[in-house]
Amino acid sequence: MDEQRLINQATDRLNAAIATAVDHANASGANAQFVDVTAKFAGHAVNSADPWIVFDLENLRADSNFHPNAAGHLAYAGAVMGEVKPAQLAKK
């Protein structure tokens, strides 16, 4: 479980860095929003009964490892659409 704790801590640090970058970008006039999906993914870790994250033990270097599977993508999209309003997105 030490490995799980380390991965969770790294995820928290990455989320904090992304949130800070979004804040800085918005201070410079960007129209960005960080959506934290950590709580949404609780109980769906790679070692859970219902994982939403891909982890291929046969291929530890697989590009898909630590990325959402189909169920994870649906949950992620739901979380983003619940926070981000398409009409408010910047248009080019």
C-alpha cells in the first residue's frame, strides 16, 4: 500500500500544480478551468474491483497505463460537463 499512497500523493501534487497553472493563466486573461475528478474516481483505482484506470501488468510501459478506461472516460466527461459550461468556453 505504500506504492498506492505515493501515487495518490503524486496525483494530489500534480492536481495542485495544474490548478495553480490555471489560476496564473486566468490572471493573464485566459478562460480556463481546472476540474478535479479525484473524488469522482474514488473507489475505482487500478487495484479495485471496478477500476476506471488502465494498468497492464503484462506491459508496464504501455502508453495507456494510468489513463482512464471507457468507464473512466465517461465519469471524467460527466465531471467536466458538470463544471464547464460549453457556452462559456473561449471561441477562436
